[in-house]
Amino acid sequence: MTTTLANPAEKLLFEVSKPGRRCLRLPALDVPKVDVKSALKGAKLRAKPAVLPEVGELDLVRHFKNLAQMNFSVDRNFYPLGSCTMKYNPKINVTLLSLPGFTKAHPHLPEADLQGHIELMCTLESWLSEVSGLPAVTLQPAAGAQGEMTGLMVIKAYFEEKGEGKTRRKVIIPDNAHGTNPATAALAGFETVTLKGKADGSVDLDLLKSLVRPDTAAMMITNPSTLGIIEPRMVEIAKILHDAGAQLYMDGANMNAIQGVVRPGDLGVDVMHFNLHKTYSVPHGSGGPGAGPIAVAKHLEPYLPYPRPMKTEKGYTLANPNPKRTIGKVRSFFGNYGALVMAYIYMSQLGREGVRRNGENATLNANYLRAKLRGVYHIQNDKACAHEVVFTDAFQHKDGGPSALDIAKRMIDYGIHPMTIYFPLPAVTGGHGAMMVEPTETESKETLDYFVEVMKKIAQECKENPDLVKAAPHTTPVSRVDEKKATTNPQLYCAMCIA
Ligand SMILES: Cc1ncc(COP(=O)(O)O)c(C=O)c1O
């Protein structure tokens, strides 16, 4: 039954605001009153007070509880958002991070009082070094993209010292690399050269050989790729680059699939970054906070940013061992420290064996879905995949049937977060709308089976009742949004605020 009555708990706070309502009443002032204008001389003060909603505590709590329940989270439902590794983050990460030893620490404390923190960073670096097979790590970058930038700056500094900074101007990037790779290379001042992938998503070695020249600084390869494919010829790729004096950068944000199984350093990778907020259980979404440490080969270590946590005979210290060669600082203090602590807690629970099992199970789960949905949805590369599998809407969207977008919206009605759609781009998916599913290792077989049933049901609906799918979602507080209009003509104002 629908009703036209408006529930105050579902209104905007501005709509329920009443002058004078407060969550809290402060006691009368017991210190001398200060005139703000004279205390903050020269500051740009507002001419009029800001319009803020005035509400009681109960209105406020109901408002936010309602909003929180409209939100979709991995704690409530399956969230197979490809390329994002939305694995469940154990609550103990946050419980331990909330201990006063962490929450009350300040980066300006004397080094003697930071000993445990520096030791934690040294240990985390050594674990990431072991997983990467590369000897030196910096934890400073605050995101994957910043890790890429740091890695390329390190490569640039290396070539500058060799006197090749001006000649090595180009970075080769496969067309199925993550979108941040070309953006980073351009931001770091390199020219990008696109390497078209083979039909199966792997690197075309002959094409690569023809592109590698004396002006090549590096190749940036996302491995496993955004097509969920593990590159089978990394050793040959590394050789082609090294023979030409260039470097191999690996975007390791998808390490979830191969961690503990393959070490990029053993394959000839010179620099790689991790996304701790994908692989090592740091929550992500809504822009962070994350961490994108990089691991580098020995010849690149002198250029790493400082401060570097180190162990000396006297104890732990934050050092700048190569003041003349370091690229400098890339982040304030020691990086996103809370994220580093969570990754440390997670990895210490997993141990070596657990890290490997995560990689194996993430891969097994993606391949299980690939096998179960074969024939129901078109599969872009129907061969063993890594941590994610790319389906497309080729079977459903033909003759004007529902598209990847419609299918994704319909999943919401069954309590499943939509997978990533239209990425990889249609150019690498035969012009079809991609539906990239990354189940992660944390999901049970029962959840995966439910997903399979839902996807089969939606495929059937696409045939029997396409309009139902095209108008989805039907069970959410807000139904289908005009996404184009929302992006091109957003109405980002509140009538009361500008009144
Ligand atoms: C493969 C890959 N590379 C790079 C990035 C960029 O990482 P961030 O969003 O932390 O900058 C991502 C993000 O998910 C990614 O999946």
C-alpha cells in the first residue's frame, strides 16, 4: 500500500529543522566572552551566520540511521564490484586500531616513543617485500595512483642520474591497463604509447618489440589485468624491456589473485605497487583512506622517498639514507598510518599460508562463477581467469534487449550490488557492454550459488519481460535515476540554504 504521508525520519534535515531545536544545550558561559571579529582580525568572516539545520538528537539519529540503511555495504550483502576487491574486512582490524597506543600516537612524538610504530612499519615493509619478491618497499603513497606516481618518479630519477632523463620520454601501456596508468604516466611528464592487446587480452610480444626504442623509459603493465587475465609471458616482456635499457612497472593492485603464489620480482619486475585497500583488507570506497606502497628492485632503492623506517643497532629510526638521490617526500609523515596498521593486523592473522590461500580462493571463486554462468552470459575470454571474470551483455542486448546497465540495476532488486559495468571499455570487449564480476575469496559457496541463480533469473527476465529489467530497480527508495542528466545537469543546492 502506498501512502502520501511524509515520514519525518525520511526527510532532509533542513526540512525537519525548527528554529531553536538543539541536540545539546551548553552550560552558561563561565569564562569571559570573546568578540570573534577582534580575536580573528583580518580573517574573512561570514557576513551572515551559516544556515544550518536545527534539530533534536532523536531527529538526527533517525535521519542518519535511515540514510545508513539505504546504503549498500559489504557487511550487509554481496558486493562483486569488479576491479575493486570489495572483500570483507574483519572487524578486529578496527578494534585493534582503536587501541589508545594507536589512536593517541602523534607523528611528532620523539622517536624513542615511536619505537613500536616504526617496528610495525619495518615489519609490514618486509612482508610486502616478501610477497613482491623485491628488496625495498616504501609505505608512503596514500593510494594506488599515488604509488604509480611514486614509482614513475623513482624510474625518472634513476634515468636522470644515468644521464638518460631527457631521452627516455615514453611509457608503453597495454590497452587493458587500469585507467590510472596512462593518467599517471602523463602526470609524471612521460608520453604514453598504447600497446594493443591480443584477442585473448595478453601482450603481443612482436608488437611490444616494435614499440620498445631507445626513448622508452618503462612499460606499465596491470597484472593480473583488468580483463582478469594473468599475463603468461612476463619474463619475456621483462627481457625485451631490459635489453633496451628500459624498466618494467607492474600495477599490482590486483595482487589479490596471485599473492603468495607468484612473486613479481622473480619475473623481472623493477617496480610495483600494492593497493592495501584492495588486497590487505583496508576498507575503501567513498575515496579512501587507502595506501599504495611500492616495492622496487635494488638499483632503484636509493631513489625511494623518505623518511624510511629502519632498524639500527640503537633501535628503530626514521631515516633519510640517500639525501642526494631520494625523490623527496610524497606524503606527510609516514603515509596513511591507520591503513598500514590495518594491513599489518590482517597480514599477521593470515600468515604466509593464509596469504597464499587468499590468492588461490579469490581465483577459484571467479572461475567457479565463470563456469556456472557459461552459456547464460557471453564471456569475453572464456579461459581460466584470475580474480575476476568479464561477462558481457552480447546475448541480452541484441535486438534492443536489456543492456549491461539494465542487468546491473536489476541485481539491486535481488540484494546484490551491481558488478562493474562498461569497464573494460567496449573497445576491448568487442563493442559489448562489459560486466566485470570480482567475487573475492571471502564469499561462501552458498553466496556464490545465490548469485548464479539471480543472474540466471535475470537472463530469463531479459527474454520474457525485458521491460521489467529495463525499469529496474523496483525495490529501492529511489528508482531508476537519469544518470546522464544527473551528471550533466546536477541540481546541487538546497532551497533553504540559498534562501
Ligand atoms: C588495477 C588498479 N590499478 C590502480 C588503481 C588505482 O588505485 P587508487 O584508486 O587507490 O588510486 C586501482 C583501483 O582500484 C586498480 O584496480
